Amino acid sequence: MKGTPLGTPLSPDFSTKPYAVYTGDALETVSDLAAGGIKFDCVVTSPPYFHQRKYGEDGKEIGQEKGKNGVNLFIETLVTIFKAIPVNPWANLWINIGNKRGPDGTLMGVPSRFVIGMQDAGFYLMDDVVWAKEVVLVDGTTVGHCMIEPANGRLNGNGWEPFYRFVINPKRAWSDTCAVRIPRDAAHFFHEGTINPVEQHPYSDEMGCVTSLEGRNTTNVWHVGTSRKGKNHFAAYSEELVERPIAMTCPQWITENGPRERVLEQVVYSEGARKSKRIFGQYSLVDSGQHTEESLQKKSGRMDSARHYISRYPRTKGWTHEDKPATSGIVLDPFGGTGTTGAVAIRLGRRFIGIDLYQDVTERMEKRCQDEWEKRQPEPSQQIERSDSSERAATN
């Protein structure tokens, strides 16, 4: 959708498709969306990096700020945009931002400055994820790859980037960590008192990232490759990078009482014979007589009373407010680029709004969203079958 005159309220129509794309300045467009009454549940984006690339000739392009105070102006502009985004109290904002070296080759600390700017503006930093592109192992081999950066006297700084999660209210911020849990070792994950493995269910078969609702909590270091779908947009991130943020922090169902929450019960499991309890992070062999509590205390370096940890996993019992009508959460990318965020949001059953300054970019973003939406539609034969089923149900 082409840009509208400044100050015109925008209200996207989700009645026929779960996405809307706008061409225009990010600050002006989010302000118009706010005037139209829209509120977002999640923001996932990667703003243009400071003095890294130039995407067009528009003077409003962010990242091209000049002068000695340019980097501070860049940070101030970004913070102003994120502060202007209308969000619900449970909203989460995920922002990938890269660093920059000055003329003398030293790092300018752009991500750190950005975090401080966001905190000063009232946001809370909930997670700081390391997006690892290339990892160097101790034997000299590498996992993944990153852009070559030949330079004297310093390391290649392209091996990783930060991916920050901010919230406006830590107590109300919505999250579903079960959606991004990773599988446990099936050889040591049994129903209590048996040797029957616990079945592990993925959050979604549509995700490239492997998940397990019954699994263990993931860490904040993610090895994810770069995207090859950017074509002339050289800063595209991959779909796998944004799957976890959307699955974990954008509610799939929102009712008049707020987002539905996963209802869990903590179930005891066994990791094998004589391994149902742990002490100080080690398997307890006290009951077997092989160790005493004192010997384990000495081995662990702790002298408090011996406390046992019972291994448990979360099992989903249902969701709150299941009896109330619900709509899907809305994801915003104010720097939409190639539409990666939009494609993943649609695939995972959320709605999406994308913004970009340049018309040719938004056209590509809209096509990618449309292609993803069409994949989700049933075949004509399935539509006829569903229609017949509805008619039969109505007459019974």
C-alpha cells in the first residue's frame, strides 16, 4: 500500500488477509497507525545499520546521519520510533542491530548505546541473544560462515550480532517459553518409574527450528546462518532467526481478557536407573550408599544442607480463556525489508504489518507475504468439502 498523507489515521483491514504493508517513513507511519487505533503485540525488526549501507536516495533514510554527533542522532531516531509504536501492555520488541567501526578502526559501541537509549526511554531489556553466524572451535574448525573482513591488528567482527528483547512491563510481558524449548536427550527422558520414553511434541511443524514442548529451556546463543533471499537487499536475516521470537512472545490467541496463557503441570520424570534425583547438580547416589551427603557437599564446594532436585518437565494441560473468542496477535516490522518477519508471522498464524521507506522494497515484501498466505489456503477441493460439511452440520 502506498504512503498516505501525513497525519492520516491508518486502520489495516484484516478481513481478507492477515497482513498489511505500507510505504513510508517509519515514524510517520506508526504514528498514523496509532491514530487509527491499532496496537501491536510484538515487534521483530532489524533497522538499517549506522553508515553500513545505503538503500536509496530518500533523505529520511535512517543510518545516514552525518557529523560528529551522527551516531547519537541515529540512536535517538531509533529510540523515538520504538517509543512511538502503539503496543499492548504485554508486548515484546525484538531488535537486531549491528556495530560499526569509526575511521580509526575502533568499535563505536552502537548496540550498547542503543540499549542504554532504550532503557533511558523506559524500556526493559529482558533478553540479549547472541546471533552466532560463524563459531570457531578449539580445533580450528568452524561452524557456519560469515563475511570476510580482512584487517590488521584485530579480529573479524562479523561472526555474531546481538538480538535484543525489550518489554514495557516485565510483570505483564507475555511469553510462552514452551514454544521454543529444545528436545531432551531421549535416551535419558523416561516416564517416572519406567523405561518408556516421554513423547516430545514440536511447537509447530512449520518451523525450521526444532522444538519440543516437553523439552528443556534454550539458551541465548543461537547459531543461525544468514539469508540468501535478500537479492539486492544485502542485510536480510534468515527466517529461522525470527521464528523463536514470534513463537515465544507474540500471542497466537488474544481474547477480551487478554492473551491466552498456556496452563502447565510439572511432571516428574526419570533419567534412568537411580537417577531420578539430583544433588547440587550431580546425580545423587546417597540412597545407594556409594556417597554421603557430606562427601557430596565437599565435592561440590557447598556446605549448606543437602537439597535434592527432582527432575520435572512441563506438560501442557490447556489454555486459559479457551471458552472466549480470540483473534491472533499482530507483529510489526517497521523496517520490513524483504518481508522475512512477515512470512514467518503468517506461517505461525499471526497477523503482520510491515513498513518500508521504498516502494520497490514494499512491493517485494507484499508479494512474499501474499505467497506465504496462499500456501496456507486449502485446495479448492478441500474448500468444497468444508463447505459441504458446514451445510450438513447446519441442518443437523
